[in-house]
Amino acid sequence: MAADNNLDGAGEEDLESIVKGSLASEATIVVQRDRWAFVDDAETIRYHIKGGEILKEEVLGETNTGDPKVLKDFIEASVEAYPSDKLIVVIWSHGMGVDDFDPYNGKRERYFVPKEEIEEIAISYDDSAKDFLDNLELHKALMVDANIDIIGFDACLMGMFEIAYQLRNEASIMVGSQHLEPSKGWDYARLLEDLSLEETAKEMGASLVGYYADYYEREGSHDTTQSALNLKVIKEAAKQLDDFAKLLLENLESKKDLKYTLLSSQLFNKNEYVDLVDFVHNAKARLNITCLDFHADKLLDSLEKLIVANGTSGYSMRDAHGVSVYFPTQKRPFKETFEMYEKLDFSQDHPHWVELIKWYYA
């Protein structure tokens, strides 16, 4: 629970919800919570919670949740102290998907344009340390000596193809949101009361998606998404996406055709994140390219296997199918974001998607 930022109050409420939900749960729960510097007790505390009670509190002093070693040590120490047959790791904080720009540096510059075009961004992770986990560090942090059944993100915008590919060897199922999350986040009380520990990782992932969707469908005041992705099959989906991007690169003549296809698709986060399933369907419908349907259908088949469950609420999220991909549609990508994006495993292993973005902005 990386709450050393403006989400600290939400962390307090979620901790209470976790204690409440644990009363009817057989799960052993360990929470490590780093608090904002502006509260009275800003130290990091590790809690052992079971049966509606906090059984143990361990004060760790100030920690930096932007240091991958902190997350790695937390997971491995918890597994050693409380051995179990199944392991769910939930990372609770702000999230920005594949945008790994350092917000504490203040300024950003666009790619391929003069330096004077800048933009401010406001997002926090660990305000005391002025640090955060980028996706390369997240991968290192999750390379633990334990089998993670589910990696969950109670954070915004993490339901992305590239992140799932980055973590393909570190867990079986990934659960996260394509869209912004409300500050209330996951419904921990319901989750802990109802989740069956007898279920497989895929079944538990689908249950988590269902609880989240029900929570915000009942509330009716937020547009939300949540999905569970099967990391065991993402390598095939990545290959099919690479082939699809290669076909577009070789056959697209007009950048406008690609632009309007992207803009007609479900978008998230300032039009930089695109629903991959919706985009492929729109490409089939709009682009007149020989053999496109064949490659599109193979990609859609692999995405259907990847997306274990998907739930949405709100009219504006009606075309969110469960997994997003990075493609800035209207403004040139930020230089820092794009340079980090090129370092991700997906860009390194399957380069045609990033080459398509470069072609679009060349």
C-alpha cells in the first residue's frame, strides 16, 4: 500500500475495510502501508490481519515504495512468515500504465519537436522519497522466490498489454483497470468475505473482476473497467500483435486512415491508451488492406484467450474489452515516455508496434 502521497486518506479507509472483510475470510492477509509525510504517524507499518483483527504490527520506519527492493522484501518476508498454497499480491497506489516519466522532475518535452513545447504533469507515488516504480523496476521487484498466482493493481491504468507482457513470467493472472480508478478502489470487504480459496487462479481472477464491476454498477456514479489477463498465453498474443503491426506498416499508405481508426476506438488517458480489441475490430472495418482480416482474426483469437474476464460500468466505457495498448493518437508522445517504452520487453521482443508509432510521427 504505497500511500505516501495524496491517497493516504483512501488507504486508511481501505485498511479498515480489509480488517472488516477478514472476519469471514480464511485468508492470511499481510499489509505493508507507507503513509504520507503530512500525517502524525508517517512511518511504514506491516500488519498481519486475520479473523477481523490486526494480530501483529511491525513498525519499519520510513521506506521508499519506489525502491523495488522494498516490494520484493515485503513479498518474500510475508511468504516465509505465512506459508500458503496460493498467493495474491495487490499493489495499491497511483498508476500511470506504461508512462514511466518521472513526475518529480517537473517538465516534459514532446518527441521530435523543439524543447520549448513542454507540459506539466501531476501524479505522485512516494512523495517523501520523490521516487516511484517504473515498469522495469516493477518487473525486478516481482522476481521473487515464490509462485504468485495473481498480481493485482488497485491503481489507475495498469490493465495494459505491455505491462502484462513485462510480468509474463512472474504471475499466472494479472488483474487491473484500463481506465482511471475511483479513489475507493477495490471492494475489499466483499472480496475477502466472498472469494473462494478453493478456486483456481483464473477463477479467482474472474471473481475479483466481478466484485469490482458489481461494486461500481450498484453505485452508478463512476465509469470503470476491470479485467483479468492470463499471462500464460500472452506470448502468442504478442506474436500475433507483432504480425498485425508489421502488416499495417507494409500496407498503410495514409496516416489519416490509421488516425481515424484509432480515434474511433475506445480510448483512455488523454487518448494515449487504446483498447486493443476495439482497435483491431475497427481496423478490419475501416482499412482496405489485403489479408488484414486473416491476421486480425488470429490476433482477436489470441486476445480472447488472454482476457479471462472483463467488467465495465458507465456508458463511456462500453467499448472497453479488457486490455489496452499504448498509441498516442493526437499529440506526439513525450520523449521521456517513449524512450522508456522502447526499453520494455514487448518493444524489444516484438518491435513492429513501436515501429508503427515511429512511422506515424515521422
